[in-house]
Amino acid sequence: MADATSVLHVSPVIPVVTIDDPQHAVPVARALADGGIRIIELTLRTESALTSLKLIANEVPDILVGAGTVVTPGQADAAVAAGAQFLVSPGVTPALLRHMLTLNIPVLPGVATVGEVMAVLESGLDAMKFFPAGPAGGPKYLAAIGAPIPQVQFCPTGGISLASAPDYLKLPNVSCVGGSWLTPRDAVESNDWGRITELAREAAGIGQLREP
């Protein structure tokens, strides 16, 4: 099953994590899990990202770990080989989407326009990343998309904070949000895992704020 609908329901917030030092990978994942967040989108923005991904996949089995910032077929292949359980792209091209769909793991392609949403929908997927959420129009834009295309569920990412997340989560076409605020660089570099756990606990509680 390539569609990522099930991934969107793991947590109200998917941490978007960039790790520079692989030694931090497992402690970060465990700190998030201790706070009730059992999913990570680990970005492929550093040279050691695949090493970090593999460590989390091997040593923190209760965390669903995916690879983010996938922009080429080669990155997708390498991420799956390292243990990625789902793939996230900031945007998508026909070639990249076709290739990711051959890998038999959930795929969350990035979209920012109505045309891109329709193109991905034609591929058979109805779960997508909306990026960059803030600059692209925020909750009002997603609400507008939901009127003509209600069958698509989104994970908006980009410019979202603990304060703004509920504005997205109250929308019927938003299943979760992505955010980098759960793993601030200074907390990671100072090994302040307790702070990350507390931020994760706050994020996990956001789901209770959703409107019925």
C-alpha cells in the first residue's frame, strides 16, 4: 500500500527532524517516544542523514521512521535501504512520484497548488503533504481546497508552531501537521532530552483540541 493515509493518523504532529550528528539520532527518537510521539520524518538534509535513519530504524522499533526531503529517485532508494518506513517529498515531479510508488511503502508527496493536488490524486493517492504551509496560504487556503476536493487529507508542514497547529487540525481535510519545533537545535546539541520529551508531550496533546 503506497498511500500514506494510515501514517497521517499515527500522531496529531509529525516531528520534522534534522540531525547533524548520528550520535543524537537514537536519543532524539527515544525522547519523542517518551513524550507520546511515535513517528518521525527524518529529513535527508545532511550527509549523515541515512546513518541516523538506519540507527533509529534498528534501535527504536516503537518509532515509525520516515525519510523526508526526498527529491530524487536515488534518495528514495537509499532511504528505503536504510530502513525508512515511509517517504515524504517537499514537492513532486511525475518521474519522482512514479518511482516512489514502486517501492511499496507509504508515500506522502508534497503539493502546494490545486493543480498539484489533482495530479497526485490522479496517481491514486489521497494523502499529501502541504508545503510550505504558511507561505502557501495557511489554513484558509487548505479550507478552500477542501471544498472542491474533499477526499484529500493533508499534513501541512512549514511555518507551523504549537500555537498555530490547532488552526490547521480543526479543518476536516487535515489529519496531522508537521513541525520542527519539537526538536530545537539547542536542545539536541546540549543533550536536553527532557526538553524534547516535554515538547513532544505538549504536541501529543494537541489532538485533544480538535473540533468534533
